[in-house]
Amino acid sequence: MPQAGGLLPVLREGDPAPALDRGEEQGPIGQNKKLETVWARVRGLQVHARTSGGPAPEVRTAVVMVHGLVVSSRYMIPIAERLASYHRVFAPDLPGFGRSERPLQALDVAGLADALSDWMGGVGLERAALVGNSMGCQVIADLAVRHPGRVERAVLQGPTIDPLGRSVPRQVGRFLLDVPREPLSLIPIELLDYLSVGTRRAWRTFRYALEDRIEKKLPNMRVPTLVVSGSRDPIVPQRWAKEVVDLLPMGRLCVIPGAAHAANYGWAAECAHVIQAFLDEGNRPPSGGSQ
């Protein structure tokens, strides 16, 4: 098993992509499983989620996908469908986003983490592997620190916010650099989700993300954690991705060559490949029966 703080020996910077293209890749991860809609009431609000349905295959842990700023679980569908071949997968729309109902006031990172914890309890998930992108990583970090029993393993894909970029102009500039590096099909998804959320809630949530100090929480995330970074991600530069790993007690880094910020969408096959390898470690029985 790879050591904490090292690279997951599945995909590294400079390595060729695995034998999984973005079209019709072979093997279980390529057999995309369509998702179903489920609803749960959380703190008086109806929360929408997409799920692969049915019991988790064998004894593998359930997986919860956590979306980023303003967007909804829709852009998590490509990777969720791939991972659903192995796990029962859930992709909720956090309160205020997507098809979920909106609280009167925008929730900060801690409020979103509390809502996610309540939602997990509402759908019968005592604990799960949490996979997030962008601000979703901030929600996972907060959840892992304040509700540690909920998180079995964590995957932080493109974790924000880089302390050296913690300002509105820098974040906007990095976002504009990222847009042309993402698939064109992501643009209408992000635009429709933004229009659904509205400018006022989007701006308030953005400010909450900037105020959140994920770097103070990472040292207290006491679960195996994989940081997945795109080599062409301007929002989360490689320097910051490596700092995140250094701050984590049980962290390691995997770089996906050519990927931008939303690797979960545009590089879903490669991303699912490395995440599945990481999750499989938690499903292996102890060797030789030793502890």
C-alpha cells in the first residue's frame, strides 16, 4: 500500500493517461450506470440528489459527491456514473443549489457541512467516502473535522482556496484562465446553474468560500485523503496542491496530465480510475489477519 504523503502509483505528472479514454472505455468503470432522483427533507428543506440506486455492491463503501461553488450535482454525473459500477453513489444538490430548495439566507461552509451531515443521516448513510471538487472540498474538510464519524475516506479534487489567491480579483482571474481549458459542454451547465442560484446567493457563497480557511482544517482531517490535481488547473496551482498534501496527516497527491479544474467532468474516466484505486484500499481485508 502506498505510504501517506506519497504519490498514488496510478497516474503521475508526465505519465501517459490510463487505458481509459473518454469515449467507450473497457471494464467496469466504463459501464456507466444511470442515476436516479431521490429527495430528502433537511432542516425543513427538500434536498435533491442523484443516486445510482440499490444496495452498495458487496461490502464497498458508499460514495458521496460534493459539488463546488454555484454549480449543482449535474457536472458530477460523468464521474458518478463511472464510480457507480463499484459503489452506491450519491450526488446531492446542497441547499440553495441545483434543484434543492433554498434557505432564506445563503449558507456558509460550516452551514453547508452541517446540512450535508443531516442529509446523510436522512438517507441512511452513517458514513461514506466523500469526493468533492473545488469549494466542495472545503465542505468536506469542515465535515471531516466537525463530524468525523461521517467521513471514511476523502478525495479533494482541485481543493480551494489557495491562500495566495484569496481575493476576488485573483479568483476571478484564475477562473477566466480556466474556462477555455474546460470542455465546451461544461459552459451551459455552469451558466444554467448560476442563473438558477441567482447573483445575490452566488456572491454571498463566494464570499463565504473566500473567508473559509481550509488550511487550518486540513491538519485535523484524520482520514486517508487523496488530493487530485489537474496539471493545467490555474485555480489550484501545483504548488498549492502539494501544500494541501503536506498539511494532511494522511494525504497523498495524484496529478492528472492535461486536466483543468473540473477534472471530475472533463477528465471523468481518468479521475474515476485514480479515485477507484484509492477507494479500493479501504475495501481490502487486512493481510494475514493482522491489525
